[in-house]
Amino acid sequence: MKKIIVLCVGALLTAGIIMGGCNPGKGEGRQFVEKQQVGKYTMPDESSKHEGTWLQWPHSFTYGKGYEEKIEPIWIEMTAALSEGENVHIIAYDEYEKNYINDLLYDEGINMDKIDFYIVPTDDVWARDTAPIFVYDKENNLKLMDWGFNGWGKKTRYKKDALIPSVLSKQLGMERINLNSVVLEGGAFELDGNGTFLSTRSAVTNKNRNPKLSELEIEEYMKENLGANNFIWLDGVPNLDITDFHIDGFAKFHDKSSIITMKKDDLEEWGLSNKDIKKLMNAKNAFDKPYQYVYLPISKNNVILDNGTNLEYKGSYVNFYIGNTVVLVPNYNDPNDKIANDTIQKLYPNRKVVGIDVRELYKDGGMIHCVTQQQPVNLK
């Protein structure tokens, strides 16, 4: 088995084929559907309508001068595409950075009426794991959740990032739900919007995250705070990468009936055990119905940077992000970019697929879903 080490675990997917009678576009453009609530709060699925998307702008304060230069074009492309259909909330490190980013985006011709800024010192760019998670309460009021974050088991700097939700709750004037006693990264779980929670034990029940909580106790937190009542736990692989095997790299819900993932050979190459593969491929939703499956390709070749550096692993397309009017898909200057983009376009016919070259980000392991976090519309 070839072991591929990445920060935000990518997917190794092989063929752009839709299997099991999955209906492309099913659920496209759907709003959050009110239903009987399991606990106090419910997190709508990613394809529900957004008020906006949160981005943590790259800077040089953690990794030194020049870190942000090669990846900043990715943030400009994301901002330009997303701002066509929703607000973009940008977290800037300080006032100087805020003014710099504002001028940069203005010069790019981006509609600045759709952009706002929040000054919060950050360690890194991984908004999926460190920006707030937004939920509805039983009266459809929007709340801001502050789950614990400890740098993926204290593997990297995290003290500034751990404070982002609490700082933003004050700036937004939004009620904060303090869940710091439970470590949970946004990339560690997937929700289908209909009660199903999909995750890996290695990234959630791992002793470097939640050593004092049993799996059943963690599930109670998910029921109460995310609206989950159906749990699909894969074992995952601790220590294979910095995230301990986040789910959002190799599996993503399309809707309550279908999962986007990879073929068996690539799941094996990525590191899944036969037990995990069998469980993923035989998963059932909250209505006890088997899921159908969608398969995407991996990049045809190992990812090569513009300077000729070979990363010696292939690129994932499953780590895409669904906006209101666009779907942002990681691309790698590879022949399979078009196959993946076209396959995803069929799944979301009312949104425009925008392929974004993420190679400079991917050398540190991250892709599009890893650096975005949605804020649902306020229903009140």
C-alpha cells in the first residue's frame, strides 16, 4: 500500500462514473427542510442556501515571509467565484492585512459590496476546521458553535485558531454555544442534511482529541448539537497524516440517498482497511435505505508543481465546496481535471463548476473544502 501524507486528507478516486442509478441534480438548489429535530440544534447540509462563506486569508506570521505568496491566488479565485452568489467573510490577521486584502481584491475587480472583513489573529488557513460551525435552534435562530480545536492532536500551532469562534461571536453579536470540552474539526465529519453523521474514529474518538469521552458520549453531543441520529463510523487510520484521516478527503454526501467517494482499489491505496471499505459501501441512511454511490477520478499523474517538483502522490477531486451558485473543485493541471469537473457539473446542474488550481496548497496537503466554511441563511 502506498501511503500518501497530506494535511487535509485528500481522496484517491479513479473513474468519473455514476453508479447505482444515482440521479444527477437530485436535491439541487434545495433549501434546508424543516423536520423533527433530534436535539437542540441542527446543522444544515452544505448545499443548503448560504448567507456567506468564511475564508481565513493566508499570511506570513506563522510560517515566515513568502508563505502566502504562492497560495494567495487561490483565495482570490475563491472570493471572485463565491461573491457572485453570496457574501464572502474574510478573516484578516490585523488591520494592515485587512487593508492589503481589500486593495488586492478591489484591484482584481471583485464586487466589494459582497465582501466584509473581520480582524482575528490566526495561526493558519484551514477554515473548515477552525472557523465557526453554524446551526439552527428549534426556533430557526442561527447560532455559532465553538467546538474544541487542539491542532489535530497538538501536532501544530493552534492557540490563535482555537479562539476564532469566540472572538467572532462577539464581533457578530451572535450567541456562541461553548463546546470546547469536545474536540471536533469540521473536516472530520460529513452530514447528509437528513440525520446521518459520517466520520472516522481516528479523527474524533482518538485519545489525542477526546480521551475522556466514549463513542456513545460523543454521539450524544452530535445528536444534541448537529441534529444527527444515524452514525456511520469508520475506523480510519491514526497518524497516517496530520489530521488522523479526515473523512472529507475521501467521502462526501451528495444528498440523503448518495455518497460521493472512490473505487475500492483507491480506497485501499488511500489507507482504508477492508473493514472500513465494506462499511462505507454498505452504509444506510437515517431511513434505513442503502446509499447509492458516485465515483470521481483521481488525477491521472502525480501532482507536479510549476517549478517541476513532483509531490509523488495524486490529486483528489472529492474535496470540493458547494456554494450558492458555484461549486469550487480542486484542479491539478492534469488531464483528469476535465473529467472530474464535468462529472461534478452533472451532479449540480444549477451551479457553475469552477476548477481552481490548488497545487501550491496541496503540497501542504490542503484542498478547497479544507479552507472554506459555510454560514447558512438566517431563517428568522
